[in-house]
Amino acid sequence: MANPAPKPNHKRRVPKQKNRTRITNKVRREVLRRSEGKCERCGRTSAYAFEMAHLQQASKGGLGNDPANIVLLCGPSVNTGTCHNFADYTAEGRAWRMKKREELERYYGK
Ligand SMILES: [Zn+2]
């Protein structure tokens, strides 16, 4: 083999999208503290499931390491009538996510 190109040995400077959108443990802890374990839309404390949801969705590059982009919602997202389903799959839910994000950015002083 004639002079193969050497492999680059630097680390990737900009993480891949899935790394940036994945919810970090630090953010999970912060969201649990902020929400006190309640759904951040309807306020219920007991549900079939509680799930961490992106306000700006992962598919749109929404960050998982920013607590202003993550909320605790009742779920599961696949069940109609839960807040996670509302947020992810309805037009009103999309508007709610944008509003909530502005509220959280103010909360974090952004
Ligand atoms: Zn809820």
C-alpha cells in the first residue's frame, strides 16, 4: 500500500447531534429538583409514567444538556391525553413548548 493517509488523532470538537440532544444526568437531576417530581404542565404528582421531554425537539437539534430545554411531563408520550403526548404530537402542544421554553430561559436568567 502506497503511503496511506494517517488517521487524524484529534478528538471531535463539535459533538455529534445525538450526543448534544441526549439528556445528561446533570440535567435530569436539575429538572427533578425544579419540578419536584410533578408534571410541569398539569402539576400531577402521580401518573402511569413521568418522562423527560425536549422543548425544542431532539430531531430539531434541541439540546439535552440545557435544563431550559427539558421538562418533566406525565406520559407515556404514546398515550393520548398525557402531557407528553400533547406536547409532542399536537399543534397546541408545540405552542406550549415554545412558551415554556421562554419561561425557563427567564428562570435561568438567559
Ligand atoms: Zn401532565
